[in-house]
Amino acid sequence: MFRFVALIRENWDRLAASITLEQGKTFADAKGDVLRGLQVAETACGITTQLTGEVLEVAKDMETRSYREPLGIVSAICPFNFPAMIPLWCIPLATVTGNCLILKPSERDPGAAMILAELAKEAGLPEGVLNIVHGAAKTVNFIIDEPRIKAISFVGSDKAGKYIYTRGSEQGKRVQANLGAKNHACIMPDANRNATVNALVGAAFGAAGQRCMALSALVLVGEAQEWLSDMVEQAKQLKVNAGFEEGADLGPVISKHSKERIESLIQSAVDDGATLLLDGRGYNPEKYPNGNFIAPTIISNVKPHMKCYTEEIFGPVLVCMNVDTFEDAVDLINANKYGNGVAVFTNSGATAARFQRDIEAGQVGINTPIPVPLPMFSFTGNKGSIAGQGGNYFYGKSGLNFYTQLKTVTSLWRSSDAISTKASTAMPTNS
Ligand code: NAD
């Protein structure tokens, strides 16, 4: 794992270039994609202290100790939007815990996973420990139905995730499944206006909004509603271009189909009576007239029943809603079916503390827009952003639990049975 980490660092640019080429995000952002995965591999290097079991003397001469054993063969099914990070959520932990992993990258951008597999081999991972399979639904069905595969890690959309979770669980497999999201930011009027607007624009439009933790819904409390004009001005400054182009802030979306879907959701907002403050449809950089580009789009006066709010858009589109009070904001956000990430922007510690307690989303940012936990914690999405009841989180202690089976051994070694090396010369008294 140490060698694997070193090789990822050496091949950082190569991995990022593959991501930019296939996925479209900017080269700088693709380097971040690699980094967030690399951090999981770095943390996995400390596995020897993380894997220790527990021991207790439970009765005279009797002790119970717990071990973590590998599951055997486990699998990972990955989405298109983080071609390095999500495979790296799985490869390090699954293998350092002693499992063999079958990983299926997204059929839309499998290049980074192939490079990672090559690096794992170069680092000395034994033959057969990491296996890459390609394909789409048919390959996934094989993974679900093959009895020798004991666990499935899935990250992707609701539809595929719910199907894989249900069918995989029916087959008796352990399944962890991260699904879609609608991540809200609650903007209090006492927040630092400039810093907040900067943070929001970056988090809404970075990676063309194709991040599961992208901020896609703004809830503006009271006078914060006046900040929308700043947001529009900032968003207009962003450069939309191919990911390798100098100065590009956001690249294209993943496919023509995705572009059309996003554009139709923007149109649905207009048809439903929302206000289109900034319309990014129809934009193409001069050099790429046929690209799947959408420029930053901001929609205000959105209401909870509108399709642009109820559906995950997964594009550079920010929907904005106005409320009068902090309590209204919390109620509105908690009423949403998703619970991946959320953020509050305020200068009041008391407001932040109350927000962090009352809000249901699983990953909360306070004056920080994309609160993805580092790998010493776990990725703790909640509600509709995970399948099942939760608990099977990626990486961290929870990830370790997912990839291992606890075994307890209780042993009795009577001290009276110990073979004595010293002969006794006294007559036995049985006392
Ligand atoms: P997707 O569901 O289309 O694809 C994910 C994986 O599932 C791919 O490997 C694909 O081949 C497979 N798949 C797709 N349809 C299938 C089917 N019918 N049967 C079996 N397998 C199928 O997702 P995507 O478009 O690649 O990724 C974007 C989605 O992933 C967004 O909804 C985003 O929010 C979500 N996501 C969530 C997280 C998270 O941690 N919550 C992280 C990243 C992405």
C-alpha cells in the first residue's frame, strides 16, 4: 500500500489527464479527484493499528478475543463523475483487509481505474487481488448473482442503486450503496457576504455541477435574498471550456443525453413559473461548437413542488428558494427526500450549533460548502442519498467494518492444567 501510494503520486498527472480526457472536468479539478482517493490509500497504510481486535478475560482462565477476517471476494460498481476517487474509496480498504476485489468502473470513463490497476500491480499486489471488469447492466447483474461475491459497494444514481441494493440483499450479500442528492445551502443574512458568495458559486458550478456533494439548492433567509445579484455576477465570470484549456473553470457535462436532460429541467422551471436569472443553455466555446456544454444557470423563486427541485439535476444549475426565518429554512431542507450534504453560512455560533443539531442531512458544513469528510471519518450520507437503513458507510471505521467479518474466540486454558516444571515432593492433601 505504501508503494501504491507512492506510485499514485508519481502518476498523478497521468491519472488526472485520463479523467479530463474521458470525463471532461478541468485538469485542476481532476487532480483533486485523484487526491481525495489518494488520501484513502494513505490512511489505509495505517491498517495495522486500525485492524487490532479486543481481548478480555471474561472468567477465571477464560478469555474472549475478537478478530477481523476478510469476506473473500468483494465488488465495487462505480459512477462516471469521480473516475479515480470512487475506485480509491474501495481498492485500498478492500485489499488491505485481505479481500480480493472485482471493480467495475463506469463504462463512460474507465481509464483512471485501469491506470490504478496497473499501478497496484506494479506496487506488488498479488495476482488476482484486484480485478477490473467492464460493461454496464449485464456485468452488474453477473456481480449481483455470482454467489462467490460476498459484498457489493455501489455509488451512482437512485435507480441503479436501489435495484442493486434490493437484488443484492436478496442474494444475501452485504451492500453499501450511495445514491443521488440535492445538497442545500442555508444562507443567513449575518454571514460574510463576499466569502459566502464565492464559496457558493464554486460549489454549485465546479465540475459542471456533476458532484454528488455539489451545492444545488440555495435557501436564502430574509435579506440574504438580495445577494442573488452578486451570485449572478460571479457566475458570469466563470470560464466554460474544455478541461485541458487554460483558465477553464468548468468543462462539459458527460453526454449529449445528459445535456438535453439538464436543459429540459431548466425549461421545466420556466414553465412552472420560476425566474431564470442566468440561462446557460446554448453556450459553446468557439473551439468546440459540438461540445456538451452548459454554462452556469441560476433559477430563483423556486417552489418545493417544482420538478427542477424534486429531481437531482446533476449539472451546473443552482435553484434558489426564499424563506423568512431560520426555522423555515431547516423545515424546508428536512422535507427534502435526500440527505447527502448541507451547509449553513452564518457568523453566529449559536445559529450554526442549532443548525448542526436540527438538520437531518448526514454531512454538514458550517461556512464550508462541500463538507466531504477525510478518510479518518466516513462518508456519511443519509436519508434518500443511501439505500437501505444506512450504517454501511464508505471508508473510515465503517468502511473497515464493511469489508471484514468479526469473529470472536473464547478460550479456556485452566491454570491448574499447566505442565509444571517443578516436581512436588509433598503428599497431596486435596485442599
Ligand atoms: P449510474 O447509476 O448511471 O451508474 C453507476 C453505475 O451503475 C455504473 O457503473 C453503471 O454501469 C451501473 N448501472 C447503471 N444503470 C444500471 C442498471 N440499470 N443496472 C445495473 N447497473 C447499472 O450513475 P452515474 O450517472 O454514473 O453517476 C451519477 C450519479 O451518482 C448521480 O446521481 C450522483 O449523485 C451519484 N453519486 C453519488 C455519490 C454519493 O456518494 N452519494 C457519489 C458520486 C455520485
